[in-house]
Amino acid sequence: MLEIKNLHVKLEEEDKVILRGVDLKIGAGEVHAIMGPNGSGKSTLSYVLSGRDGYEVTAGSATLDGAELLEMEPEDRAAAGLFLAFQYPVEIPGVGNMTFLRTAVNAQKKSRGEPEVSAADFLKLVREKAKTLKIDAEMLKRPVNVGFSGGEKKRNEILQMAMLEPRMCILDETDSGLDVDAMKLVSDGVNALRSEGRSFLVITHYQRLLDHIKPDVVHIMAAGRIIKTGGPELALEVENNGYADILNEVG
Amino acid sequence: MALPKAKEDALSARLAGLPALSGKGWISAARAEALARLQAMGLPAKRDEYWRYTDPASLNAVDPAAAKSFNPGDEAPPFDGLDRLKVVFVDGVFDPQASDDLGAEGIRIERLADAAAADIHWAQGLYGVLEAAGQSPVQRPLAALNTAFATDGLLIHVTGNATKPVALIYVHNSDNSDAILHHCVKLDPGASLTLLENGPAAARFSKVLEVDVADGASFHHIRLQGRDHERRAVTHLFARLGARSELRSFTLTANGRLTRNEAVVDLTGPDARAHLAGAAVGDGDFHHDDTVFITHGAEACESRQVFKKVLMNGATGVFQGKILVKSGAQKTDGYQISQSLLLDEDSQFLAKPELEIYADDVKCSHGSTSGAIDETALFYLQSRGVPRRTAQALLVLAFLAEAIQEIADEDIAEDIRERLERWLARHGSKAGA
């Protein structure tokens, strides 16, 4: 599904190298987690994959089912099936949540040459999916993320994911700012989307989220590289002992 | 007081290019007084305080610069689907064939030329009267010129609830047309009217609209200034509002070399409400100026000014807005916001917000901002699969929303949103795209 090879990235504006040769391969239906200390490059990896400005790829590649992502516009990556759940979902005053969702869904359908969804069908579908995420009609009417609580914003991200049905989902610290109940709700939303044809890359600081969203593979990232890869037990090791041991061991 | 030589010369040249004053009876007196006002003021010049940001040269010139009319292609004319009373002017001349019969429930409409022949007419108390009152404290010579030399226009007397909106359609045909229209609208106590205006009107267009809104009456005004790229226009709205009356005016401007829209509103009775709003979108050689003056002369009146401009590829936007609260106008609620969205560094926005308050129990706020599009929001939308151009249009419409919300009629508001969406799909900044 997603294959990252020897990815090197620096900031565009300054001479600061952030990713120093990331290699990662995620198969269809797999859930991978990336953990790592602050500043290790986890969020940068998610932004570079989704096409945010401000980064320069100096070497390497990232392909989704063989297609080079790094050469595509962000909207084309989305249409190809990539989705990033933001750590800090953006507030957009004046743009209704519903309008936003429908514009996004139809834009992707259009770019894939599929027919657009009618307003009535769309409404029905959104309501259904929103209900399971406990997103009420009022939240759908409000401007995108404006006045939403931290938990509401994250639920809104998962709703978008559910509506867009991407094949490769990246969750960037989706657990940050969530209380226990909200984390359960969000995780349930994610788990409901797990399927054979859909893969996940879960970026997190904490083992907690991985109790809810059980990963197949766990990677530890430090200083712009993946330094260790293992099973779910690796996350527990980090939780109990911190990163120091692993860093020393590799170091 | 004698005019400076340069102003005197400019005025003489302009007057020489205009026909002698026409009309008999009451209107000839009104025109003569307007001409005297103009002669005392002279034409506007770049050094005049309220013309610093907008060069009046092309409005002062004896002949208008040529301007081709624009073919909107398959875009349907605005307000087409509405049940309305249609009045058409072609290059500033009333076209009876294309217009509906000038009568409907609750309204009486006459052509200026016909009414001028009467010995006594209600318009005597209005034509040039609000314009004259609006010359102080800020001079508006082009409005006086209009009163003196207007060649056509309508006198609309609203006696009850006008069931249909009156739609004025300004067609621009000739490349060299120079139109001067002057309308008066008188709303009796408790009466209501929606006035729609649409179209570029001429290569150069001067229009004055004087509106007397009596106690408890309500006047809604929605204007689209057409999509001609080359036309120039100067327009004035003078309104006097009685107690508990309401004025709502919204203008959409897309394109046009030069547009100067002035609004002068006097809140003379308590509890009156005036909302003025404008959305302007300009690409390239576009200069758009909103100059607004609202006077609170009575207690507990509310005024709102909401003006938004989207500028790209070297376009210029100007906003000069004033709220004057007279002593005794306690409990005034005044709000003014002017904002521009600059899609590149070549475009500019010049704003002069002013407050002058002589009462001590008032609520007045004003704000003016100029900013670029939010790149983070743009990326967020793109990351969901929305193409950059569409994402930009969504954000631009969101920026304009507060102005469009001032339109009371939701169907018209939606139509305007859709027009803007299509306009934005056709236009984009050439920088950095």
C-alpha cells in the first residue's frame, strides 16, 4: 500500500534537516504505529506525505500503490486515497461543515471520474455516520471546527475520514487533547473503518491509544529515522521504560 | 469664495461639454440650484480630502473614455426568475418597449421628464433636496452635477406595501455612452419597497438615488453593477430615514475600471435602522471605492456598514466610512467593518474609517483589516481533496459572507453566492499560483 524509501526532508526556509532516511512499508489492511520523542520528525512525516508547503524533499520516495505521492498536489494525493487526520484540525470561519464535507467528497469523486452524490443521499449518509461518532446536527451546520472542543474537532476528523473512505489513513496524534471517553469514541470510529483494503499509520506519544487501536507493527522514530521496529510489545516497553533505553541500545 | 484657477478651468471645460439646463417649472429651479452648488464647489480633484485615494480625472473629463460592453455569455441575467416590475434603460435612456407598464399595487412610477412638466409635484420636496443636504460637511460635486444635468430617471412614490420589487436594468450598448440618471423614491409612512438595480449602464455612468423613507417604512435595495471590464461609474445614494424606518442596501461589484459608490444616510427619527453592505471582487485594472457617511441625528438608531473586497492582480480597493453621532443621539448603535482579502502583493486596499461622536451614551465600533488568504485553511481543504482553486473560492466566499448576509432575501443571496463562485472559478491571482 504505502512504501516510503530513504526519505530525506529539510525545511524549505532554513537549513534544518528533519527526516534523515525514513524507510517504511505498510501492507494492505495493516495498522502501523509510529512512536518517538518530541522533535523526532513524526508530524513532519505526516505533513510531507500529505503535501504541505514548507518542506523540501532532498532524497527518497513515497508511493501509494506504486504511484509517487511526492510529485502530486495535496488534492490529488487525497483523491488517490491518502487521508491525514490533523493533530490540530483547522478552523475555517464562514465555511459550513456540511458544505465542506460535500465539496470534498464530490471533488474526490469527480477527480476519479465517479458520479457525484446527490444532496439528499449525502445528507442521509452524513447523518448516519455522524450519529455513531455522537456528532449532532448542530455541529454539522456550524462552520468547520469553529467553536468545537478538542474532542469535537477530533471526532470531526474521523467523520471526514468515514465520509471520504480513504485507503491509507494517517492519524497524527489523534489522542492529544482527548479525555478517556472521547478517546474511546474516536478509537471506535477508527476501528469501525478497519478493513482488508484500508491501512493505517498511527502517530502517537502514548501507548494508551494503542490499547484501543491495536497495531500490527510498531516503529520507534528518533532524529529523523526509524530506529526500531517490532510488534505491539514495543509500545509497552516505551510506556514502561521511556525512550532512553531504546535510544541507548541503538545509539 | 472664488475657486482656485485649476478648478475653475476644469469646471468651465466640463460645463462647456454639457447641454444647457433643460426643463421647465419646478425642476428647472432645482437644476439651477444644483448648478450653483456645483459652481461654488468645482469638480473634485485629487487633492480634495475624500478624493486622495481615487483619481476623479476620468469622471471629470468632458468625454468618457470608450468602454466596450461585455457579453456575459450563457450567464443568466440577475433577478431573471423573480416576479418583478422591470424598467429598462439603454445607455441611460428609458426603453419603454423592453420595460413593463409603470404601475403596480402600492406604487406609482413616473419618468422624470414627464413629471417635470407638472406645475406641482411631490418630487419637488425630494429632487436635489437630499443631495443638497448631503453636501455638508463633505462636498459631493459630482452629485450636484448629476442633479443639474440628469437626462432621465424615475420618480417612484410608494404608498403601501409594494408587492413586487421594482427592477431597474441598465444596459450598456454604445462604446462611448455617457449616462446621467437621477431617481427619487418616496416611501409613505409604513410603506415598503424592494428596489433592484442591475447592469453597467454605460461607458461612463453617473447615478443619484434619493430616497425618503418615512416613519415605519422600509426600503430594501440590492444592486449588481454588471461585469463590464472597462466601464466607469460614480453613484450616490442619499437617504433620509424617519422614526422606526429601515434601509438595507447591498451592492455587488465585479469588475469595472473605476467605481465610486457614495452613500449618505441621515437617521432623523428615533429607532431607525440603516444597513449598508458591499462585496467587491476585482481582478487587474480595477479600482473600487466605497465612501459612506452615516449621521445619527436621533435616539436609539442602529447603523451597520459591512464592506468586503477581494483584490487580485493589481486591483485597488478604497473604503472611506464615517459614523457621525450628533449630540442628543443617545443609545446609538453604530457598527462599521471594512476588510480586504488581497490575493497577491500587487493589489492594495486603502481604508479611512472615521467616528465622530457628540453623545455620551452610545455604542460604536469600527474595524478595518487587510489580509492574505489563510494558507493553513487552504491546505486543510486541499488535503481533503478540494482542488486549490475551489478551496480558494470557498475561503473567499466565507470572507464575503458577512456582507452577503445583509441581503434579506435568501434566494437572491444564494444567487449572488453562486455568481461569485463562478466568477472566482474564472479569476485567480497570477502570482504564486
